[in-house]
Amino acid sequence: MSGWAGRARARMAEIWGAAADGAADGAHDLGHLDRVWASCRMIAMDEPGADGDVLAAAAYFHDAVNLPKDSPERARASILSADLAVRELAAMGFDAGRLASVHHAIAAHSFSAGIAPETAEARILQDADRLEALGAIGLARMFLIAGQMGGALFDAADPMAMDRPLDDRRFALDHLEVKLFHLPGRMQTATGRAIAAERAEWMESFRSRLLREIA
């Protein structure tokens, strides 16, 4: 790893290492940042025009301010991360003319923020981050976060919510229908859509297996 990816990763390790409140958790740690950056590189191969340095900086700073899923400030987390990224990158000597592009890519990556991505870097980062919510890693993160929020794995009496409203704050399995299975259709790039569809299909097969085991 070299260039701005390496420098941004090292700075995030310092920031999270010094965070008194444990800003990085099992679902938002350096491994998550590394995977997002790897997905960014893969998607960017089919998205001409993306600025590699902007993308690297945005990938490693996109979760710099990590708020709990149930925080009332959750929708502002990406903007707060973007603000912090610009301050840190400016101090590190990043090209001032490209800081606005980093800020937009980070601000727009979040599902909660509802900001439309307007640049290649923003579209790529949004897809790369959403791929983390799908497939095997997506399931692992889903159950981890549900546990952190005090939720159950599923409703034992009605796991598929046939006779009750979906409630992914109480039951982790509900999150598949509430949000995750909708992600493939919301991806911004062709590569992102293809990977997302394959991962969502695998998650459906996992759910089928789970339902058979608990029947």
C-alpha cells in the first residue's frame, strides 16, 4: 500500500486508536476500511474518470466519525466524517483543490444522509460501502450490530414477519427485508449492481437454511 491510501489508513489508525469512546467497533474498523478501499479499486476499473487519490482518501476517512445506528445524530455522521477528513487531509498536505471532492464523496456515501452522489468517486464509494452490508460479511456485521443494539437474532414465533410488522430494531433477521434486499437495485454502478445481486442471492439462501434449522 502506498500513496494516499497508506497515509490515510495510518492516520485513521491513529485517530481511532486515540478515541476515548472506542470510535471503531467490530463492524467499523480498519478491516472494514481496507475492504471498502479494495471494492473501490475493483469498481473503479469499470468507472473511467475517477480520481484515485480522492477515492483513497474518501475510502479511509468515510467512517472517521462513527455514531451508533440508533443515535439521533446518525444522519449527520457522514457529514461530520467529511468535515474531519478535510481538516485532517489539509494538515497532511492533500491538494486543496480536491478536498471538496473528498468531502462530497464521504458525505454522499451514507444511506442515512440521503445525499445523491454527483461524482464518479462518490458513486464508487457509495457502492463499495454498501457492498459491506451484503454477502457473508454483511450478515456478520448485521448480527454484530443487532447485538450491540440489544436486538434478538429473530422472532422465534414469526421469523418471517407473516403476522406482524417488520421491526429490525428488535429482530436482526428483519433487516434483510427492511433494507438489505433493496440495496442491489439502488447501486450506482454496473459493477456494484452485479456484485450486490450475487451477494443478496447468497443471503437469501442463508435465510432459507436458517429457517429450516429453526423450524
